[in-house]
Amino acid sequence: MNRKTKYIFRPLRLTANMLMLIVNILAALLMIASAYGGTVDPYRSAIPAILAMMFPYITTGCLILLVADSFFFRKTSLVIVAAIIICLPPLLTFSPVNLPHAPLTENEKERSFTFLTYNVLHFWDCRGVQENLSSNATIDYILSTDADIVNLQEVEFVKTWPLWKVTPEQIQLLAERYPYRLVNVSNQLAFLSKYPFERVELTDADDYLLSHMALFKMNVEGRRLYVFDVHLKSIGLNPEDKELYMSLTKDTPRTEAALRRELGKVKHQLLSKLASAFRLRADQARYIRRFIDEKLQGCNVIVAGDFNDIPGCYAIRTIMGDDISDAYRQNALGPTITYHLNRFHFRIDHVLYRGDMEAVNIHREPVPSSDHYPLLTTFVWDKE
């Protein structure tokens, strides 16, 4: 290319570089805002919480942009690299990097217990009635884990149900395996245990806050343990809302008018429900944190269940404070999801804990019968 040609194309190259720099800066700012959206109280604004839900998708877009930059705009790529460094803590919460824990020693096995949390969708099968099955797939999975403590959500009863293949044999096995059981019809929470427990009354709050949580006190291998079984406020989407969301996530062309109509529906139908749910979960989280601080000081505590929100959200940050850990963040390798229907692919089930114990393993099993996947965690008590 001669000097004259270079002179002609130089302004174009400078303009392209400037445009890409602006695009990278905007993408980096959006990534940072979504990474730390969970630090903002949803009563101040629900927009950061909505951005936080989009964090994995925004991050994926930034990574694609980084690859393009590395080929054509190498200096500009430093903007995305800087954003990734700034967002590293939320990234590692979303997609942890941990080596597998070594097999438990005999001594550790004696000090260990397993904890299963699972939203079981009322023991329905989200695939529909499975004629080829002779028993309920969800209950079969629960029995196969032989977990010491089973923490369930969306359960009204545990009894024989021919339509959904819940057999008398399964009910008998559950009763034999878990002699200590409680099923609360009003809040659809169930707790099955190999260890004796008692329910702790939750007070000093309106019923709407306490309607889907329960607290249990138990003795596990000589150690006192408190377990919060939670099913925090859901978005409450109806079939029309879900259809709207699925239509938005379909990769099909739309006219500008059709896109505007859909976005208008999103604003009125989805975003208002999201904002309301974020705020109620914040209230529920503040109650749980306050209860732990005021009445369970120095106690071993597990808070687990269906949080209906993502890692790093305001509710989870509130509950965790400075002294509660996320079992998945400590033990897992890579991202995962625990809800899998209607293209709402998020990790919304969590196991949080503190005390004289350590979570050494957590496993998500892709059992297809419920709309949620279960989390099975192994805890080891500290040496006395």
C-alpha cells in the first residue's frame, strides 16, 4: 500500500478504532454493573437486580467481543480485560474454580453427614405422566442418595399417588429411612431426617414474610445444628408471562412494530413482577439474617432451599453477611443451573452455612422429573 492510499485509509482506521473503543467501554461498564447489581437494595432500584440476572449472558458477549478485539483491535481489548479483573469475585461465584476434595478419610467419614435440598414440584413429573415408569422418579432419586437430611420445597404431602407413580413401597422406604419427618401443608415445606429434630417457631414478622420458610433444631452426631428450609418469593409468572419470555428468547426475525409490542409487554408484565419479587426476597433475607444475628449467635446454621434468585443477588448477600459461606462457591468447578424449564436457566437453589463444619463436596444431579435439579452436599464436622 503506497503512501497516498495509507493517507486515505488512515481516518477510516482511526474512526473504526474510536468506535470499537466506545463499544468496549460500554460493554465493560455493563459487565461491571451486572456483576455487582446484587449489591444494590431493590427498594432503591430493581434495575441492578435485573442486570445481575443477565450477568452470564453479558459476560459471554464481552468474551466474544474480547476474541474479536484480539484479532483486530488489540489495544482496545485491554478494556474488557480490565473489566474481567474487576468482576473476578462475582465471576468466581457464578463459575467457581475448585479442585475436587480428596476422598474422605475414615475419621472424616465418622464426622460427616450428607444434606440434600430439592424443590420436588409436588412430586409431579414435569415431563408428564411417564407410562414406562413403575415408580416416582423424584422419590427414587431421594432414596438413592441415602442423604442424612432431606430438605424439600413444594410438598403438600408424602403419600401414595398412582397418577404420579408414587407407590406404597416408596412411602414405606421413606418412612423406614427417615423416622423423623415433618410435612407442612400450609407452606409446602418438608423435612426428612435420620436424626431427631424439632421445629423452631419463627415470630416477630408478618405472615407474608414467614409463609415459605421454616427453622429446625437438631442434634447431628452430638453437634447442635439449625437448618432454615426456605422457598423465597417466586416471580409468580403466569402461562402468558412464560410464553412472552420464551417468544423473546426465540431466535426468530421480527418486525420493528412487533418488537416494540413485545418490549412493551415485558415492561408491564415481567419487569413489574420481577421488581416486586426482588423486594419481597430482600425483606425475607433481612429477616433471616436478623434472626441469625439475634438468636443464633455462635450456632451452626444451614440456610438452604429454593431462593428463586441467582448467586450474588441482594437476598443471598444479605443472608451471608461476613460469616456465612456458599457451599457451591467453595467446592464446585464451573457454572451450573438448578432450574431448567421455560428457558429460565439459572442457579436459584443454594446451600449456605456457617459453624463448626465444612462443606467438602456438592453435587448437582440432572434429575429430569422436577423443574428443579437437586443439590447434594457433604459436610464434615471440625475435630473437637
